[in-house]
Amino acid sequence: MSAEIIDGRKVAELTRARVREDVQDWKAKGNRAPFLQVVLVGDDPASKVYIGAKTKACEDVGIETATEILQDTISAKELKSVIRGYNEDNSIDGILVQLPLPSHLSSHDVIETIDHRKDVDGFHPMNVGRLALCQPCFKSCTPAGVMELFKHYSIPVKSKHAVVIGASNIVGSPMSIMLSRENYTGKATTTICHKYTKDLTRHTINADILVVAAGQPHLIKAEMVKEGAVIIDVGINRVADETSEKGYKLVGDVDFGSVQKKASWITPVPGGVGPMTVAMLMKNTLLAAKKSIYPDS
Ligand code: NAD
């Protein structure tokens, strides 16, 4: 068996095309373009690359955006005051604080300062709580992008056994909620694994759907997966590569070469989940501008 490739670039482009059309309709009705305010604290090179991709996507779909770069010495009080300013600014629809933050700042504290109605990343406790309760909310972009991939390829999820590796607040945990809830499209029986899980293979080998978000290069090998499983590789890891100009290459958490031979569907890295994350951010920003999630705001 050789797995079908889940083409995240293609599905992301289709998602962005729909957002582009909706933005045009929205503006044709006399509304201003949606506006995404990005905040970067410090000058982490990887964060700059991610912000570059988000800015490009905004330009592509007709969303306006600005990035404010703040010194990495900024105090929590000062940063929160900047965010409160954005909360009150009616010309800003979505606010995104690029993570990770310097170690003296608490990301929980900073995210909680964002008005949840502008939290297009879906990280605010209000949105996470509403997600858990199956209420309208901004959904975390990466797991929402994975659900969109299932939908696009008509990959059945309902009643399957899904295993999620990784339990972070931004990927693994919301992914497990979206997969497991009876009231979402998920409806899967879901197991969550993390670094304290004993005998990972005992769980992965039984997965009809395996979502891996551990940040561990090539953690998942062919012998750990069930024949015909659907494999979603969220991991993005830099590993040294002398043949590349940059001196590194990006690999996922799955040993693609061997696992591809056993799976029915698989996402590549790069070109799988990554582009979907940015596309879902565009979708959330448009929803924020249209006040679709929180109409009374
Ligand atoms: P994180 O470090 O916050 O969380 C990692 C999780 O994996 C933790 O719950 C940890 O317990 C678990 N884990 C670590 N090693 C494990 C092991 N050996 N066995 C089982 N569980 C293990 O990371 P994160 O922010 O959730 O990101 C995970 C990966 O996904 C990273 O590679 C990150 O770069 C990538 N990522 C990709 C996208 C995208 O758009 N494709 C978005 C966000 C994160």
C-alpha cells in the first residue's frame, strides 16, 4: 500500500480563495477591509518567518494587517497596555500575539488580555472554554485546519478511533476536543498521549486516525501504525542538512518514507498542515470582522 497524499497547499489555497471572495463581497456591501493586528515581542527569526507568511496571506485575500515589533525587554504591564489599546480600537478586528514570548512574560496572562472577540488565534480561555462546550468560538487554527483537511478529502472521522500525540494548549488539546465531541464533526473515540504516556505504540497501533503534534523528529515509525491508518503530521522540526543551502531542512514527527507505505492517507511536511494553519487564521479574521461568532460585540 502507498498512502494518498493530503495536499495541504492545495486545500489552503481553496480555503483562501473562498475567504478572498467573501472579503470582496463584504467590501462590496460598503464595509471596510478586515484588519489583523500582529504583535511581535523581540526578534526571534522563526517568529519573523511565521509573521511573514501570515502577512503574505493577508495581502493575498484582501485583509489589511500591521505588525508592531516591541523590544524583548518590554514589561508585562506595558505589553498589556498596548493590547488593551488594540481591544478598544474599532478599526482592528483581529489581534495576534506571536508566540513564544520572552521568558519573563506569561503567555497565559498576555493572551487573557486580548478581547476574546478579537482572539483570532482561538487561544483565549473564553474561546477554549466555548470550544469544549461546543459553543460558537474562534477555533485554534492548526486543529481547525486538520478538521478542514478531513472534510475536503471526505475522510471519515465519526466513530473512528483517533489518537492524538501531544497535549499542548494550541494544538494537541484543542485537536482532541474537535475530534472527540459528539456535537462537532469529530464524533471519534479519542485517546490523548503525551510525554508521560507509557508504551506509545500500544496506543498508536490501534489508531484509525493518528494526529502527531509532539515536536519530535521522526517519532512515529512504520511499526507503530496500523495498516490503512490516516496519518496527520503536525510537527515542524529543523534538522541539520549539509546538502541544503540553509544548513537545515524541515521534517515532521512522522518517518514519512516508511509510514507512507502502510497508511491510507498522509500529510507531508512541509506542505501538509502548515499552510492550513495560516488559511484558517484568514478565515477567523474575516469572521471577526463580520462579527459572526460574537454578534453583540
Ligand atoms: P509543545 O512542545 O507545546 O507540546 C508538545 C506536546 O507533545 C506535549 O504535550 C508533550 O507532552 C508531547 N510530547 C513530546 N514528546 C513526546 C513523546 N516522545 N511522546 C509523546 N508525546 C510527546 O508543542 P506544540 O506547540 O504543540 O507543537 C508541536 C509540534 O507541532 C511542533 O513541532 C511545532 O513546531 C508544530 N506546530 C506546527 C504547526 C503547523 O501549523 N503545522 C502549528 C503549531 C505547532
